[in-house]
Amino acid sequence: MKHTYAQQGQASLFLEVCSLNEEPRLPLHTSIVLFLLSYSECKSFKVYLVFTKPASSQSLKSQLPESLDVCDVQLEDLPQLVRGCRLPAVLDETGMLCRAGLAVVLRHIINRTTEADPSRNDVLALLGFKKTCLKACAEVSKWTRLCEIGVPSAVEKHLQNPTNQYQQLPLSILTLEQRLAEPVKVHNDDKIRRQKLQQQRQKEKNQSPEGQGNADSDTQAEQSPQVCDGLELRAALAKLSVDSVPTSTTRENSDIRKVKTTDLPLLEHVFAEGLYFTLTDVVLLPCIYQYLCSLQAHAASTLHKLPHLLRWYSRVQEVPGVLRAAKACGMTLCIPEAPPSNLQGQSAEDQTTIQLEQEQQEMATQLPFVGGPRPTMTKLKENGIEAVFAPHPCPDWTLPWDNLPEAINPTEGKMSNIRAVRKRQQLNNLVAMVTELARPGYTVVDFCSGTGHVGIVLAHTLPDCQVILIENKEESLVRAQSRGAELGLKNIGFIQANLDYFTGPFHIGVALHACGVATDMVMEHCIQAGAAFVISPCCYGFVPNAIKFSFPRSKTFQETLTYKEHMILCRFADQTAVQLPPERRLIGKHCMGLVDLDRSWAAETHGYSVRVMTMEPESCSPKNNMLVGRPLQRSGLEDGASQVEAPVCN
């Protein structure tokens, strides 16, 4: 089916359709994408609604913008790359590059819209300051996770069973309410804050004919919603105007210019990320619309707990184009009226504070720990736990670099000769291990692929295997696709997505220098798929910043170390740089070994055999550990398949 979609010469956008009581309905992620398509008036995609059971989109027409070219498709008829991803997803014109996941797809729609019509400054502005809005993936950004996953998931859950969820508001909604209550700071906001101070003083002067009052009382005066709706909202909407008029260059009064920045009034939230309407607001609007409609119909008394969310909801409707886009998607926006808050119950802020305090108390139950790595290493040794490195099976094996096409060689990229030599050595290690595990017909996934150094070498070396490169950064993946096209590789595919959005089957997962918790995520993906893995970890100090994992990973380490002791190991595991004293580098290497030993034991509880080894030569990287794991049930040849020619190991 891949060629069928690609031959149309237009990118294909695939949106999920689910069912409720045997009737098709649009999940929130689909509604969000449709709203952005309508708001941006984007016509760069052929849109497919994906059904899991025989049905049609006829009953959904009121929620589908008339300007869109929409077709129905069954799940089993999707192209292979798309079928291996969570929707929404976009397949490019070549049929070889798939973009998956809500934030990635939305940002791509914005880019395609502005490429087709560079005058759409209002659409470009959705990407925010330095075009970073929702760019950080949900695995590392709590804000992206809240907007992309937390709020939509909570509202979906609420809509599926609303009768039991009115008394206590979802934590993600409470978190958003608290965020909207906080003052904001935007890039170069000093001028806006001085204008606000001047308006406050003018207002007080008008209210006090005698002119009484002073600057101190003005700067400490309570910021009224009317001031915010006057100055901050005007500033926000002016930035969005397609034909925006340059702002006034009139300087403030001298007494205003003399006020210290620290004494200026703070700015209130207008939109989700601060003053300006961004992609975050586009994501939240369909979610909050459906949530508020449900509350208004069944539990209006709870609306008083969400004053800042209601204010945000009303301001969003003042953005040019929002009402038009909402109407095209079947959303009749209105402003719910919150009843007086004379009812018993906690405010949203109180509920959020209580839950956050509970989380902090749970963290505080961990035993305190002070000191460097030696006490922890001694404690582990006393419990019979020491870092052990398996011997490298083929330390001298190397790819025939002099005979490989230039597009494969790392020197083709923008790196120094010394770094390119080390990169080739790193690739030698990973390719040797993958080749040892590979069989004809296998699918090999290069996670965190970057510009494709590992995946492209594997696709060239293993022509009987399918290789998929997964990378979140669009620039890197587009470069990898260009290199693959230059080589004429046909057994390769590219997916721009966070790791969580890849769900397809595969046999071997590989990752070179998977940063922090990415190593644990790749291992988890491989274990869930029953796949072997070859992983070179990196940035151990970022491991404790995980959202979805708890550390230590293995039962044995959990029974021996506290979280803080494990964190000390991670921090010192990063101290292996060549400029450090040899003794400190040795301690860092031991800490690396212990952290990866914990990981390997966690994998072994899932039926894996795992080797922790050092890449050869050790100088190829300060982070030279390599985890090689295979499921025990796949230790022999499968279905009589002949083994790919393995590297000769002497």
C-alpha cells in the first residue's frame, strides 16, 4: 500500500477514528489536528480517517471542515510505516518518511502551511519564541507531557465515564489552572511591564482627583483583570494580526523609566504559555471545550474552581480565526458562567497544592544520603555487587571503510577527522553486535538515530533486513533521508516521532549514545517487542530526570540502594572525560558499570540474557559501555532461517 499513497504526489495525513456505543467518534487528538487544519486553512495533505472496524465518516461530517479532502481507510490497509506508529501520522510524498505523534504532526502542519503561504505570520507565530513550542518531547518536558498527553487523556477518560468524575477535578486540569494563575515572563517584556505601570498610575490618578498616592503604592497595587484584558490582551492580539500595525514607539514618562525592573508589575497569563497565542492553545482548546461543555451540562457548580481556565477560554475566542475554525469543526464555543463560589469544596489551587505536597512527602520518605560514590560502591561490594564487564567477542573487527560509499562514512558529515575516526570505531562495535544477532528478513530499528550514522551503515551492510530510523529532530532525520536516497537504499524507512509513538514489531533495537533515560526507554521497547538490543548509553546524570521510570531498576539494587544513592552513581558515571585525572575516570567507569549492571538485571527478569561490555578501543568514547541483550527464547535460529554472515571474531 505504500506506493499507492506515495504515487498521489501529496503527503498523506492519517487520523484515528474510535467508537463509542458502536458509533464512530473522533478522539481528541484527531479533533485537535482538524482544528489546526481549519485554523491554518492548510490544504497540503490528503486526509484519511482510519477506522478499526467497517464504518464510514458520514455521521462525522459536521466535525470535518468542508475544505478538507477526506477519505476513509481501514487500519489493516495502512502503509507499513504508518501502521507501526500511534496516530496521528503523516506519510511524505516518497512513502519512506513518516511523522507520528500529536506535537510532531501539528508542528509539521504549521511548517507546510507557511511554506505554501509565507504571508501567514499568524500561523508561524503558533510555534512561539524561537519556534520551540512543544518541540521538547514529552519524555523530558513536563509541560509538553501535560499538553500533549495529560490534558487530552484526562478529558477522554472523563468523557467516557463522566458521572463518577465530577466531584474531584483531574490533576492535569488542576495543574493547568494553577499554571494559568501564575505571573508570566516573556522575552524582552520590560517595555510591556512599564506600559502596564503607566496605565495603573493613570487609572489611579483618574480615580483620585486630588492626585494622592505614590509610586510604591502603585507598583504594589493589585493587578485587576480589566488591566490585563486591556494591555496584555491587546499586546497578544496585535502580535497575531496578519496585517499588524507597528506598535507605538512613544517613550514612557521619565518617572516610569526610572522604576527598577524588580519593582515593575508582573504580567498575567493571557494564553497558555504567557502573552501570546501558540500551538499549546490550539491543543488545549478542543479538550477544554469538550470538558467545559460536560461540566456545564452535568456539574456547573464545579466551574467556580476554574476561574483562570474560564478566563483563558474566553480570551482564546477573541483570537482572529478561532471562531471560524471552531465552527468548521462543529464546535459551538461559548463562555460558561461560573456560579458563585459559596459552595463547600476546595479550590483548584488548593487541590493542586495538596496533591503536589503529597508527592513531595513521598519523595521525602527516601533516606537522606550525603557523600561521594565511594560509600555507595563499598555498600554494593559488601552486598556482593560489583561491576563486571563481559569480554568483547570481536575487538578487532572493522567495517571496510575504504571501500564503502562516501555517504556512509562519518567523515562525510561536518565533524573533525579525529571525531570521525572515533565515530567509525563506535560504529564498528555496534554493527558487529547487530550482525551477530541479525537474520534475513529481520527488522532492525535504530532508535535516536540522529542523521543516520548507525542505521544507514546497517541498511547497507544487511540488505536482507529492513532498517527503520526513529528520531525526534526533524532536521536530523531529513538529513538521514537524504543520505539514504543518495545511496539508493530500498530497505530503509524513517520515522520522526518520540519513542512512545512507535508501536510496530521488530527484531533488533540499536541505539548509539542514547541520552539518559532514552537508554531505558529503548530497552523497554525491545522487551515489549521481544526484540534483541544493542545499546550504548550516554549522559548517565540525566537518568534521574525520568518521568515514567523509577530507579534503581532491578529488585536487587532496589533492596540495596536508595534512590539518592543510585543518583550519586549516575552523576559520577558521567565523569569519564579524557581531561579528568585517571583515578576519577576509573571511578566513573565503575559507576557506569554499576548503573548498567542494574539495567541488565532488570532486563534479565523479563527472560533476557544481557552482556555489559566495553567498546573497543576504549578511547573511542568516554561513554564506551555497550549493553547487548537477547531474549532467551530467540537464542537459536528461527524457522530454519540462515544466519547473516557474522563478523569473524578471533
